[in-house]
Amino acid sequence: MIENETFETSYARLEVILEKMNSGKVALDESLKLYEEADRLISSCTKRLNDAEQKIEILMKQRNGDLALNESGQPQTENFATQKRSL
Amino acid sequence: MQPILTVTELTLSIKNHLESKFPSIVLKGEISNFKEQTSGHLYFTLKDAESQISCVLFKGNTKNLARRPKDGDQVTLKAELTVYPPRGSYQLLVKEMQYSGVGELLLKLHELKNTLQARGWLSPSLKKPLPKFPKRIGIVTSATGAVIQDIINVLSRRFHGLEIVLNPVKVQGEGAAEEIAKAIYQFNQHKLCDVLIVGRGGGSLEDLWPFNEEIVAKAIFESHIPVISAVGHETDFSISDLVADIRAPTPSAAAELVIGEKSHYLKQLELCRQRVLHTILGSIKQYKHRLDSHKKQPYFTNPSFLLSKYALLIDDAEERLREVMTRTLTQRKLQLFGLQKQAAALKPTLQIQSLKARLQQIDKSLQATFLTQLGRKKEHLARLIPHLKSIDPKNLIAKGYCILFPEKENSAILSIKDLHLNSSIRLLLNGGVAKATIGEIVHD
């Protein structure tokens, strides 16, 4: 899968491949190629779905309930697990 | 004439009319004549200053009661009207009962619902779809308690790749609604997530009340981020449920909803993997099978099969060749035989024989011819003899003629030229020979 392809286009391509392969009209050589492509697509799609780091954060707040912001104006967070231990 | 009804007919008609007219009622009043039967069903009368109505609360609906009712309790009921024909009485079948204060809340809840509905906030067309593949999930709930843990458990169990951002809020009591609303705004303001879960665990109507406040409804309604409301509750609904894009019965269910699409796709991808594998293996198997069956073809198992066609051709050709040869040979033999015959016929001995034969024939015919000729000649001669005799010189001599001969020769003198003067000649005359001498020669 090319980087800028969306999950949807990859998935759609996957469905096309499946249909083709199941049609039984494809020569063995081509179906092997299709299989390789499908395998790649499945792996990259799966990776894309799982492609982020697990993070559990809690927003830091001031007394008045406003969010604590850093210098660039972004809300500050801390790791939720850490916060839990401190409780 | 007016039709005459039976009591039952009238009662059933009343029952139908009343029950369909009041299928669901919320009303408040004071409990009196409270009685609990051994069956566990509760019977009482609800009254206000001027009226009263019989009520029954079946055992099945009593388990949500905070405590046993008693006479004098101010309550709010949710009930339906039923008519009991054997007694000709009507009564309320109570579904839910809240004690004083709570009754007010329930009324408020229904009022707010109606208000929001009137504003169009509950319109299904306004519901935003959940993102298919959320990366960041915002949660508005208490930092303590089971809810956030449940959500984290569900999300972590299924995926490793999710960011969870908790905005910790009070979920009950004074100021909770404001905090919840503010948290929703904060998520929107800083675009902190793709989808928002707003919720808390189960509790009494009072406990859940913040989620029924208009300020929370407004925050949810105005949120650009899709909101899932997850409030565990005993009532049919909370206001937040109604305004949210999706409601979930529990916070865990909300978490499942968030990742539903994603896990659906993961499942699909896994299914895809199995299917393509199955297809390709099937296809390979099929080809292998075909190959095997090809291998079993006589051409491969028995190569001579491949040649048999040609072998047949060769056999056939050989056969024909043999026939031709035989025929030719026979012909040639016959020819040879003929030639031999001819040759035999041309053998010199035979030729000689035949020539001899011919010669004999010719000889014979010659002889025959000769004899014939001879005969003829003889005949001719015979015919000549008299003639010759007639011209015989002796006969002439007899007739007076004489023949002159030289003295010493026997050939007759035929011409005067052969005579010389004084030469002696002999004269053959009839009756003898006389000698004479030539005295004179006179030529003509």
C-alpha cells in the first residue's frame, strides 16, 4: 500500500481482489500475484488500524475547572496510571 | 330504539376506552390505605385534596423502590390505567414510583424532554456518525470509580493503538452538570479527540440528575465531536442520551461502540486473509489435481502410446509396401517368365532347327519347283525333239546339203572368210566324206 492511499481505497482494492480470485476466471500465475497483493494490503490495513501508541492520559485542571495549559496554549496532560497511583 | 347493553358489554367498552386513552400516565399524590398482600403486591390509594384513585404496584415492579412506602408519602408515579370488570372498578397499574422530590425531578425530566424535542435537538437527522477509526477517544467522567476503568479495559483489551484522554469531572451532586458541560466544551475547543464518551455508572434519579440538566444537553448538542452518552440508569432515558449522537446502555458498551467499526474491519481483514488463503490454496490444489490427472494420462504413463499412432501408420505403410512389392514381384516374375519364354524361343539351336526346317521346306519347295520345271522343260524338250530332228544336219545332208570342215578340225566352216586359197577342206556329204582344194574364192 502506497503511503498516501487511504484505508478505504486499500480496503476497496482488497474487496476487488477477493471477488476476482473467487470468480475462478483468473490464471494461477495471476491469482498468486493477487494473493501477494492481498496479503500486503491486509497487513498494511491491519497495521493502520493498530497504528498508534496506547496512551491513557488525564487532562490537568486548575481549581476553577479550567484546563491547565502549557506555554503554547495546549492542554497539559499526565499519564492516567501515574495519577491513579498517586491517589 | 336504543340498543340494550349487558353490564359486561358496557364494562368492556369502558375498559377499552379508558385503557387506550391513558396507556401511560405520570401523576403525583399522597399514599393512603397502604396494604401489602402476602403475594408481595402493594395496594394503596393515591389522593390529593379533592380526589383519590386506587393503585396497585405488582411485586415485579417493587424492586427499584428505595424503601417500602407508607401512608402519607408524597410520591410521583408512572402508571397505566386499567379497568377491573369483576368489581366494576378502575385502578392504576404502577410501573415506577419515586418518593417526594424525585417526583418533581421526573416531571422536570419529561418537561425538558418535551422542550428539547420542540427545539428540534432530538432530531435523528442531526445525529453525527461515529468516526470509523478513532485514534483519540475523549471521556468525560469521574477519574475515580469503575467507569473509567471499565472503558479502559474494553479499549485496551481490543486494541493497543488507541489514545484515551480523560477529562475528570464530578458526576453527581452540586456543580456536576456544569463541570460535565465545561469538559465537553474543552474537548471541542482544543480538538482533543475524535469521539467523546460522556457518562457514569448507575444510580438513583437524583444521582444521575446532572445528565438530565439542560446545560449538559446544550453542551452535547453543540459539540462538533460525536458524543456517546453512557449513563447507567433506571429510568427510560436521560436527557444526555436523547441529545447525544448515540446512547449506550453502559460505559463499557460505549467503549465497544467506539471501536465497533474498527474491530469489525479487523475481523473482516482476518476473514479476508483466510478467504484469500483458502482461495489460493484451493486453486493450487485444483491445478495440482489436474496435473495429477494429466500425469495419469496414457501418454505419460506409457510413452509408446504416443508412438502408437505412428506405429500404426508405419505398420500400415509396411503392409502396403509389402503388398506393392509382392504385386510388383509377381508382375516381374511373370514378365521374366515371358522373357524366358522369348529367350528360349530365340535359342540358336532352335533357330538352327527352325532354319533347317525352313531350309528343308525351301528345299522341298525348290525340289518341287525344280521337278515341276524339269517336267515342264522335259515336256518342252520332248516337244522340241521332233522339231530338232526335223532340222538335224544329217537330215539336211540327206537332202543334198554338205558341211565344210577344215582339214584337221571338227568345227564347221561357217563363213567364206574361213576359207583360204589352196587350203584343203573336207566335205561331209550324204554317204561319206570327200577331200577338196579351194581353187577360187569369190566374195559377195
